[in-house]
Amino acid sequence: MPAPARQAQPQPAAPQQPQAPARGGAVQGQPQPQAAAQAAAQGQPQPQAHAQARAAVQPQPHAAEGSPRRPQAAVQSQPQAQPHPEPRTQPTAPAQTADGPQPQPAAQPARQPQPPAPAQAAVQGQQPQPQEHAQPQPQPASGVRLDRPAEPDEYPLQAPDPRVPADTDDADASGEGTAVCVACRAGRVDSDGYCENCGHAQPRERDHMEQESGPIAAVSDRGLRHHRNEDAFALGRTALPDGSPALAAVVCDGVSSATRPDEASLAASRAASESLLAALPRGTHPQQAMHDAIVAAAQAVDAIAGEPAPEGRHSAHQNAPACTFVGAVVTPGLLVVGWVGDSRAYWVPVDRGAPAARLTEDDSWAAQMVSAGLMSEAEAYADERAHAITGWLGADAYELEPHTASFKPDRPGVVVVCTDGLWNYAETAREMADAVPLDAAVRPLHSARVLVGHALDGGGHDNVTVAVLPFPAAPQGAGSA
């Protein structure tokens, strides 16, 4: 049997040096797991050595038998605060061998204690110690900051799509429309009529109007110089007592020097159209129905003068609302026109070899000069007073004199009913016939657009409104009235 191992003489313990314990490292002043394993082989119980061996995270490599044993450097799972840490050795209990005690390394000079890093202290169950002079902690190798707040899974768009009107839900909930700008086609139009995106003023509802009712059509445009459209029109179709069709068109031009001219023209056109469409089916003669329609239109304009003006519509001169009037009724064998003021009606045959004709006479200063023989037509209309009207619909009209006339054309053609915004650029019947497209009888809306374009191309100095009514072929033997 081998001789029992000699007990090593106890040596005074070196002053303990606190240091940051690493995960799986040695505990200060306790035997290493390798020494515990050798003691177990010699039959000496080492309960603490067994506990240390189980607690070790990474086993240390065994040294050769008989060689001095030095504690291995602790493996750090986190980077140290020092950029280049020096290796630290701690005195341990002398290892027990069969030959006797092993020589111990010289004690290292005491070093300044280093507090454990927060992450390491948390792993080993210790409370992190406050540092008087905090040193910057190096960032993990991945480069991700651990103190960054949690980021959402989804991100909103950088900017809303300008093609989609904003606040669509709010607009739908409030009942407001979401009109799109006619200029940029992206922004929404606000309640003042301006684009919220580009600031472009939007056209008003009456700035450009078009309507087609069966074989008749009309177009109205603000023009290029006026800030609003003071013209108005009304179209209608009905049947006579014998079942034959009847077409009606009314065009009114608001007097710009009067108060609320746009309201006057709109009220007059609606009242006259309603009167015509109610009288013709009852068997009233078309010429009488036209006379009554002019009277109804005058009464509607007079009624506006007694109404309080809407807010923002007051005028300095406070003249009574006024407008001019021209209308036409077309039946299978009869053409009736009526007018007050300087709005006109023209007859343009389909066969351009036949002469065209102007069907109305102006209530104007120029027309009076010509009828009195004081001036030629060219001289009268060259005068600056040429367009001063002597007849109109309104409360301040001197005397209402509705003009009516009936005709029985012997060939098909079209009737052009218009304001002076058009006939200023096609004054004579020949000039108007040249401006009317050849297919006007079958394409009335297209023809009305062409005529408005003709006025705009000429300068568009006034509001432009025109209605086109085709006249069917008259029965054989019919002549003019």
C-alpha cells in the first residue's frame, strides 16, 4: 500500500484581491476542479471540490503529472471594459500530490478592484456596483443598440398618394363632395372654389354649360374677359294636341350694368321655358305661347328686384336686375321667334346655296339710328353707343314690348338662337351661315360647340351662348308667313 500523503503545512493566506468573476471561472481562495479530482483519487473526501467541479461551465485542461498547476484564464463571454486586460493570477491552495506539496507561484501585486460588468453581474446573481468614473462600454459585434425602443412591424407610407383625395372618409361623413382640380387633376377643391394642391381657381358651374335634348342642343361659356357667365338658356320638348313634336329654346343675356344680371337671366329663361311647355300641349298657338312666355319671363325678373340680395351680392349702383330675351319654337310646319333686347335668331338652310336670314331686329341704339335713316348700318354699329339697348326685361324697363314673328320655311335648315357674344363675331346672316357646320341639322351639339369656339377664337370679349334647333322639311306647297 502506498504511504499516506503528507498534509501540506498551512500557509498564510494572501490578501484577497476582488476582481470581476467570469462565467465558469475559478472562485478566489478555493481549490480548482483538477485538484479536487486528484484528491478524490487518493481517497480524501472533498465535498467543496465536487461542488466546484459541477459548477464549472467549461472544464480546464489537465496539466502533466508533477508539473506546477496554474489557474487558467477565465473565459469571458462579454467584452471587458479594459481594451487590453492583463492576465490575472490568484494564489490557490497547494495541490496535493503523492510526492508532496507543489511550489506556489509568487503572489502578484494587488491591483485596483474592477467592478463586474452589468451583464456579467446579472448572470452570476450579483448586483451591479455604481462606478465613479464610468468607462464607455463597447458595442456588441452585431452593431445593434440594445437601448433602442421596439420598432413597429409595419411603417406608414412616406407621403400620401397625391392622386387620391385626402380625408375621403371625413368628406363622406360630412356629406361634402370631393371634386378634383381641373388643372392639376390631383388636389381637392375647397369650399371657396380653389384647389388645395395648386391653388387654381375652379370654374363655376355656369362658366361652361352644355345640354342636348333630343334634336336640339345649347352651349354657354363665360368667355375670355368676364369674371362670370351672366348668360342662361333653357331647352324643352313637348307635343302639340295632334301629337306632332314641338321644340323650344330660350336664351337670355344678363345686362352687366344692372344688379345681379346672372340671376335675372336664369330666372327669365326658366320661367319662359315652363310657360311654353305648358301652353303648347293645350293647343295655344305657338306665336301666342311665345308672347305669354316673354311676359312670364319679365315677371320673374321683376320679382327678383323685390327680393333681398344674397350676402356679398350688393352693388353700388343698385339698378334693378335686367336681361335680354330671345326664343324659338319649332313645329313640323311653323317657326316662331320672340325677343326683347339685342339677342338674335338666325335661319341657316341646309342647302347653303339658299340665302340665310336674320329673324330678329335689335332693341338697340344702332338699330334705331338705322331704322330712322340717320345712319347706315355700318356707321351705326361702328359707334361706341351701338350696343346700348333700348329694350330689356326688368323692373325699370320703360315699357315691355314683346316682339314675336312666325315663319314657314320651304326647306330644311337650322335655327341659331344666340346672344351678342356670338353674333359680334358673325354679324350678318352670311357670316353666321359660314360659321355654322354643314351637318348642324344632325349634330346640333357639335355645331353649338363650334360656334362658341368661333367666338372665343375671335376674342371672347363677352359671354357666349348659342342654341341650335333643326327645322324639318315643310310639306309641299308651304311658303313663308
